[in-house]
Amino acid sequence: MKGRFTAFIAGHAGKERSRSTRIKWLVGGFLVFLVALPLALGLIGQWLSGYIAMDIPRPVEIPLGIAGVCAGLFFLTWSILTFWTVGRGTPVPFASPTKLVTSGPFKYTRNPIKLGAVLYYFGLGTLGDGLVTGLVMLAIGVALGTTYHRSVEEKELALRFGSEYEEYRRNTSFFIPLPPRK
């Protein structure tokens, strides 16, 4: 099943799309990953926070939440702008970049969008309900993102870009931003 799904994504990814099509996919991705998913993760985090006792003062949580949202939006914006300008695409597979993007934040991590998203989720959860909710949202976001990236995206990129992607993969951190290994 995974192989067919990856092949399906690869068959639709990386094609030249019109500006209006890229904008539509970008708005759709925004609604799913910056609105709907954080709401769902927040509900789970809020539910779980009832079972995890952690007494963090609100004056500590608020700056942590603001920092998470700001850092997350920074990485997301930088990544999306790099995809848009360098790769002529969006993070959404059906309007993805037409070439392998290895500059900007992608020079330091293969998944700066996931990094930005989970920091954003952490910040929203911490601001909205508290540190436990933020941490739950971060953990679930990392788990879901890593599962998708390892089982689908990396295989799809290897299909589309071959040895160019494999070299990039060997020399660039999966998630934590680090200097390139070369």
C-alpha cells in the first residue's frame, strides 16, 4: 500500500503548475496544517494535560509559547518562500517544487517545514492551554511528521531526484538544523 501511495505522490509531484494553482494548494495546505491540525492536536493535548500534572507558572508559559509561534512561523515562512522562489512550488505534494531545493533553510535540515510546524504547534498549545498541551502537540507533530517523511516523502524524492537526492540526504540533517556535513 505504501509503495503505491508513494508512486501516486511521485506521479503528481514536481510538475510545473500555474501560479494560481500553486496559490490554491498553498492556501489548502495552510488551512490543513496551520488551522485544522493544530485544533485537533490541541484537543488531544488538552485532554492529556488532565492526566499529566505539571505546575508551570503562566508568566513562564506565555514567553515560551510566543517564542514557539514566532520561531515556527519564521521557519515556515523561510521554507515556503524558498520553495516558491527557488523550486517554483509549494510544500503540498501536488504543487511541489520542480527541482530539488537545497538552499535556504534546506541547507541545514531536510525538513525545515516540519521543524517550523512543530514549533508553531508547541507555541499555540502552550499559549492556548499550557506547557503540557504544547509539549503533547509538539510530540505528536514530530511523530506524525517523521512517519510521513520516512515512509513516503523520502522515497518519493529518491524516485524523482535519484542520486542528487541521495547525496543531499547523506549530507544534510533530517530534522535538527546543523551545518552541512560537506
